[in-house]
Amino acid sequence: MNLKQFVPILEWLPQYSKKELTGDLAAGITVGVMLIPQGMAYAMIAGLPPIYGLYACTLPLILYAIFGTSRQLAVGPVAMVSLLTAAGVGVLAEQGTETYITLAVSLALLVGLIQFGLGVFRLGFLVNFLSHPVISGFTSAAALIIGLSQLKHLLGVDIPRSHHIHEILWHAIQQFGHINWMTFTIGILGIVLILLGKRIHPAMPSQLLAVVFGILAVWLLGLTDYGVKIVGEVPKGLPSFSMPQFDAATIEALLPAALAISLVGFMESIAVAKAIQARHKNYKVDPNQELIALGIANIGGSFFKSYPVTGGFSRTAVNDQAGAKTGMASIISALFIMLTLLFLTPLFYYLPKAILASVIMVAVFGLIDYKEVIHLWKANRTDLALLLITFVATLSLGIEQGIGIGVILSLAMVIFRTTRPHIARLGRIPGTRVYKNVERFDNLEIRDDVLIIRFDAQLYFANVNHFRETLESYAVQLGDQLKAIILDAESINNIDSTGVHTLLDVIQDFRQQGIDFYLVGLKGPVRDALTRAHALEQIGIDHLFVTIQDAVDAFDGKTPRNIEKKAPITTQSQSK
Amino acid sequence: MNLKQFVPILEWLPQYSKKELTGDLAAGITVGVMLIPQGMAYAMIAGLPPIYGLYACTLPLILYAIFGTSRQLAVGPVAMVSLLTAAGVGVLAEQGTETYITLAVSLALLVGLIQFGLGVFRLGFLVNFLSHPVISGFTSAAALIIGLSQLKHLLGVDIPRSHHIHEILWHAIQQFGHINWMTFTIGILGIVLILLGKRIHPAMPSQLLAVVFGILAVWLLGLTDYGVKIVGEVPKGLPSFSMPQFDAATIEALLPAALAISLVGFMESIAVAKAIQARHKNYKVDPNQELIALGIANIGGSFFKSYPVTGGFSRTAVNDQAGAKTGMASIISALFIMLTLLFLTPLFYYLPKAILASVIMVAVFGLIDYKEVIHLWKANRTDLALLLITFVATLSLGIEQGIGIGVILSLAMVIFRTTRPHIARLGRIPGTRVYKNVERFDNLEIRDDVLIIRFDAQLYFANVNHFRETLESYAVQLGDQLKAIILDAESINNIDSTGVHTLLDVIQDFRQQGIDFYLVGLKGPVRDALTRAHALEQIGIDHLFVTIQDAVDAFDGKTPRNIEKKAPITTQSQSK
């Protein structure tokens, strides 16, 4: 047992030097500056008072720095998890109530426990089941929902909360006459400022610029008189310790949302952690330890009023670009936010909500992945269908349902693909020993007495009937001329017991009809399975060959070059 | 549209001749003789009065003869479907009540509609998802449950109905003092008679012999005075027309059982139909038309008091052996049973229930598949585990639950297997152009500057991380010596969009580290996917080769023999 494995901060803290501090300080403050508007804005997505976004930027960051394996990952509130929080807690309590806040904090504890458990039991591989099209469709839909949920703040009108975009848009149109144009102007100027700032320099703290602009505009011009909604009183001071509510009923009610957040949050975090690690190489990201670290960050945070957090995409990129060398950067960010909480919260009194809406909208509309749709239209229609179904399901049925349907459908597709696999009839390139798919090559030599078939999938229970039927229909087509079938098994990566049964049945059936059967290019795992089932004896060792031409030669009565009969039938024997 | 396709009786009836009638008559009467004891016995399994087993042997057989594609399949009540009927209806009504009977008949209608629908929508392939180990485990458990459910009739004691074998056995032991030894003797003699008869000749109507023996023994020796339970009054006459009860509540309550019966019944039927067809070849069995025919048989039957039927294993074998040439044999069997119903039912008055129990026990204990357990212990431990889990789940959780868990687990195993596929590092057989797995062959030439890897699965979302991590860990292991990676893609049968993304990412990553990347033996479907995604341009056409040795030669600066760069990149291009 190596303590450093479980407390990765021990890897770098003992050797920590001034050189690293320079980078970490610059990065920590840069990210801290980003966290102020983002934290408050994302809390708004989650349906929480803005201050809770800042609370979530304190202890969790320090805990991740201690237990996390990535040295640049910037943990904190992110848009997607905030949306999932709103969706999960929103069905149980009214936004803005004490109960709502209590439940959001309990959710962080539950998410933390789930992530910690997944990490301890090394179940991090579960995120592998989220395919690219599903993630893309889900993210685009979530971005659309998040963006439109901010429309009311941008327009200064009252739109009932909804996850149905047509409802939101319809309400927005109905409210056209009530738009607060001053609010709208500030919001649009905020968006323009952020986009301009980013264009001038990616590392420019343009979101903070928008915040400063908004505060000054409202304060100097007295815009509250024109109906511009502001953040108002933001309580001073650090989040105090309090036990999260955690009874059985709460757990049960929050469980679906907690599971979705655990996996989606981890997925976002591990993806960016790995991408950044690839540029550094002085450390390794361990998925299961990452789950443990995020789990501890969420558990610890929940005792200090934090709602669920994870590693964020854009902030991590900024952290890295700004020179972060170790987790110390995150600790500095957390201290920066803690100082803000202690002394600067009164400054946010006049911050217009429209500015927070503009921060959110710029962030999330960039996530809408229309390029992937165009790409998949050309590259892979099945995956495009998965993407669009996930997108539509997320919009119409809900956040967790959308991702659930996406995952189940993509697994069903994997199964479905192997139930009717690609089966090729092969012919010889004249004058060579090479056999190719007759449908892809012209002028191949094809014989009517020898059928050569390649089966491109594992042979298992769900495709054995397809295997048998395809062979039988070829046999019917060729009629009485057919004297032998050669199965090129090089692409059969696996065989289960149903596959073995069927293969033996098929061979026996054909031999009873006077059609001999040869196997070519058996792979290790398949050969092992056949050996254990005592199937090779029934097939006949003298009917196994290394190459197709060898089998053809044997059928023709010539001496094949690579007959397998001398090879002992053991696991370590001659098999590809 | 070909009418014969939908009404297959038109295939043979117009040419029907005396020669076929001879065989059909013998077979039809033989099966009819079997149907009398079996029908009554299986009705008892289903919890119905014995007469309902005979009702189910009338119209459904005629309807199947008209619409079915198999000419030897003997449709009627079977043990497994009877058990599923008892399990499904038993939770809704008390056995022996009018409601129970009504529901069993409604179940036949629902099963018929489901099967008809599955056939029309060509969903017959769904049965492919029942793997051999799952069927075996499920069948053995069901056989055990059925067999033990007859213990009360064999012992002449009262045992409460239960699907938990330990409860049944426990009750049986408690009732030891109350065993009716006369009943038990008759039952045992019945079993001995049936087994002996079968041993003397497989076509001997030994079940009917046991029935005759039982009736005579009770009647001549007045055994009812000794407490031997008899069938009693069996109503005379054909089943009358009546509308099945079919409201929404009934449908909803029966749906799980109906789904299970539809699929399990079809599976049993299609398996035996195909096995028998393989010996005839003068017709073809069409799975979807079979579903339609079974559907019509069940629907039609339900209007004449039939409970769910399907094609039975042993009766079909007897039908074929006795010389059945066409569906006329089934029609004759049905007429035989109808005559029995009209005139012979009084004969069954003294039939002891213990004899029916002995018919059932002999039939089902033969289904317990302990040989497969022994076989899989040696051949495939994963499939053994699936078998045993299905077996235990069926015994402990219930009939439908057992099969459901089995199916889900076997699909999960398929997915799981492909998430961590076999990955082989290859080395050259010295002096040849042949490359083999270094873990299975000794004395292969292995270079430290060129890593040759074969990936044995489709490359898709759930295994891309495994693919990347395996390559990266090899790269770390080889360190700075590594200059090129050659991916043998011959076993990659498919690639999805996540796979394409990852492959490009990995290639780019390695090339940035100064490690070149070659692809060898791309298959048609994979090449097409890469082409559509414009990935081949990024990989470089001059980095694609037909054989591993060609790629090695290219890396070494030699001219490879089979460089792909001249091949046009189209679907019909040079690809294996």
C-alpha cells in the first residue's frame, strides 16, 4: 500500500518550490477571478442564490487538490451539473425555498458518496458506456435548455420555469410587450463584451469585465429605477459548518439525479483531466482515484453548504494556460474566493442578473455541437440517429431520461450490429494465394464446388441463426455442385457455448449432405474454446489450416504447405 | 404478393394424394393417442380441469395446419407453456375457479395477438437473444418446478401450490404420515410402465397404456374406496364458441405472462420445426410465418375455450417418425380428439390423477439438462455461470423473472466481453513474412522500435479507452526506443464514430511524440467508415498496408510489395 496513491498531494508537496509557486499563483488568481461570475451564474442555473456558487468554490477545491491526481484540473460549479441539480431538486421542492437549498446540499453529499463508492470499487470504466454521439446529443440539448432558461433574466420578464423549449419560447413571445429593454440592453452588452474580450485575448478575464461593467452601469445610472433586476444583498462570510439532511426518504428521492450527476460530472472531469495530462506527462491521471477525489470534494463540501461540483472544461484550460503546475493553484483559487466572501460580497449588490445570464449564455451556446451533426451526416448515419434521438429525448423527456435512452440505445446498437454481421464470400486473386471479398474485388476466381466464407464477428448466441441461415442459403444457391465449405475464422474474435454447439451442428449437417467443412485461421481464444469443448476432435484436426489456400489444396488432394495436423492442440499451440 | 406465402396449406393441399394420406393417417392417429393423456396432464400443470387440455387439441391444430410452414410440427398443449400459464394466471385468480379458467383462455388470445404481431412486424429474430445456457438453465428449473408440482398427485396428499421447491419438499416431508400408498403405488407403476414401454419401442403409446392400466385398476379393484383420487366427470361434447374476456385491466394483468409465453412458446416450436425440416427439404420453415400461424392458432383457439398452445418437442418427433407428410396429420389428430370429446369422455371417469402425474414427471424430468452443466464446467465457465444463475433465479424469483435475468445477463456479458477485448502483441516467425501473437508462440522476432498490435474486436465507444490505454502502456514500457506502431486491423470488424475519433486522436498523439503509426489489413466496413469520416487523409494513404511485413518494410525504408497508395479510396477499392 502506497500512501501517495491515495493522497496524491504527497507526490508534489514535499518537493514544492518557488518556481512552481510563480505559475500556481498566476493561475490560481486567474481562475479565482473567473470563478466569481461563473460561480454566481451557475448557482442561478441550479436554482440557488448566487452566494451558493461561491460557497462551492471553497472547500471542494482544497479537497480535490489533496486527493486528486490531476494537477491542473479546476474543480467547482459547472453548467451541466448545475442543470442536473435544478432538474433533480426542482421536482421535489420549490426554487428559492429553504427546502430547495437543503436538498441541493444533500445532493452533493449523495453524489460524493456515490463517486467515492464507484472509485473504491474501481467502477470508473462505467463512463465508457457514454458514447460520443450520446454525449454530443445530450450536451447540445442541455446547453439549449440552460441557455433558454436564462431568457427571462436577459429579457427581464417572468417566464415560468420549464424544461420544454417550445413552452419557454412561447412564453417569451407572449411576454414580448413586457420586455424590459434596459435589462435586455445590459445583457446584450454583456454578451458583446465577453465575446469581444475573448477575441482580443483568450486569457482576458472578460466575464469579470462584464460583471464590473454591469455593476458600474446599474450603480452610476441608477438603473434599478428602470426595473433592472439585481443580485441584491449577498451575505458576507465563509460558509458555516452544518450537517446535511440525509434521511432515507431524501436519499431515495434524490438518487436518480445523484446517479446522473455522479457519472456525467465524472465524465466531464476525467475527459478534461486526461486531455490536459497528455500535455504534461510528469504525472498520471488515475480514473478511480479521480472518482475518489471528486467524491471527497463533494462530501466535504456538503458539510459547508456546497452543491455538487466537478472538474470544469473551460476553467481547467485557463488554469493550465495561466501556468498551473500543481494543485496549489486550486488552493490559491479557493483562498481567493474565501477572501472575496469575507470582504468583497457587498460589491455584488448592484450586479444585474442579466449580466449573469449573459455569462451563462455565452458559455453554453458554445457547447451546441452542430459540427458533429454535419460530420456524422457524412460519416455515420447510425451514430447521427443516436445523437439526434438523445438530443430530442433530452429536450422532450428530461435530462436523465435523455442520457438513459441514449446509453441503452447505443448498447442495443452494438448488440444489434453483431446479430447480423458482415459475411463475405471470398474468391482468389488469380495467380496468388490471396483470397478477397467477391463483392469488393472484380475478376476473382470463384469456384462452384468450394464455398469460402468469412464471418466478421464473434460467433455467439444472438447471431448463430444468421450464421447457419447464410451458409444454408449459399448451399441452396450452389446446389449439388457444392462439395466443400471453407470457413475463414480469422475475424471470429470469440465464440460462446451456443456458437460451439451451432458450429458443430452445421458441420455435421453439411457433412451428412456430402459437403465437407474446413476451418481456417482459428484465433487463440476461439481455438481454446473449441479445445475445451472437445470440438476439434469432431471437426477433425486434418480439417484445420493456417491459410485458405492450404485448405483448398487439401480439398483438391494436393499437399498443403501449412497443414495444422502436426500442431499439438494446447493453449500454447500454433494459433494466430 | 403470393397467397401461398400467407396460407401455406395451398402449397400441398391441391396436390394432395393417397400416398401422403397413408403416412398422415398413421401419424395423425398416433399423435392423437398421445394427445389424450398429455393434453389432460398438461392442463393439470396449467391448473385447469383436464378437459381443457383436450379442447386445446382441436381448433388450434387445424388452424396451424392451414397457416403453418412446417408440415410435421405437432401443435398443442406443452409442459413449459402450461407452467407459464399457471404462473401467470395463478397470481390473479384461485385455481379451480371460473375466473381462473376465463383468464387462461384470455391469455391464449393475448398470446396469439402478440405472436401474430411479432410475425407481421418480422420480429421473429428476437428469440435469437435466448442463448443456449439461458434456455438450458431455465428449462431445467421449470422442469423441476413442474415435476415437483405433481408430487401431491403422486403421493395423494395435500401440498399447497408453490413455486419454491424447498417449500414443496418441506410440505411433502411433513405429510409423510398421510401418504396414500395405494395412490403412490399406481403412480409408480405408471412411471415404470411408461419408461418400460419407451425402452421396448420409442413409438409405443406407453402413456396411453398407463392411462388404460390406471382406469382398469381403479374400476376393477374399486380403488376409489382406498382414497385414490380420480379425474371424475369429464363433460361430453366439443368446446362451444364463446367470446374471451378481453378488457384493458385483464390485458395489463396478463401481459408479462403473455410476453413470456409468446417468446418461449415460439422458441420451443421453431427449434423443433427447424430440426425436423432439416430432414425433409421439400419445404422451408419461415420463422415469421410460424409466428403468424401460432398466433392464429392461439387466437382462434381462445374463442373455443383453448388455453395457450405451441409446437411440442416430443409429439413432433413422434409425428415425423410415424410418417407425417403434411399438415393433414395434424388435422387428423384434431379430428381424433374431437371424436374422443364427442363419444369417449365417460371412459376417463376412473382415470387416477396419479397416472397423469406420472405422465408429466417422466416427460419433464427428461428435460433436466445436467449433462450441459458437466460439459460447460470443462468448456466455458462464463456460460456455466449464466446457466446456473438462470436456473437459481427461475427457482427462487419466478419463471418469467428467471428468463428475464438470464437474457439481460447474457447480453451484458456480450457487451462486457467487447469492452476489454483480446489485444495481442505480434512478432515475426523468423525467416517468414508471418506475424503471430508473442504470448502464444516462442522464438518470435520482436523489435523494440516497432510495436505491432492486433486488436480483436470492433472498435467502439465502450472499448476505445481500453484501446488507447493499452497502446499507451506499451509505449511507456518501450520508452524512447519506440519509433513506430503498426496496428493490425484485420480483426476490427467494425468501427463507430467514437472509434474513429479515438483512432485519429491516438495517431496524432503518438506522431506528436515522434512515434509513427501504420494501419494494416483494413476491412471493407472499417475502411468505408474511415473514408466517410475523411480519416484516411489524416492517417495518410501511404501509411496503409495490406500486410504487416509491408508496413515494417516501409518503416525500414525498403520498398514494400503491397503498398496501398495506388489504390483509389472508394467503397469498391482494394480492401479485404
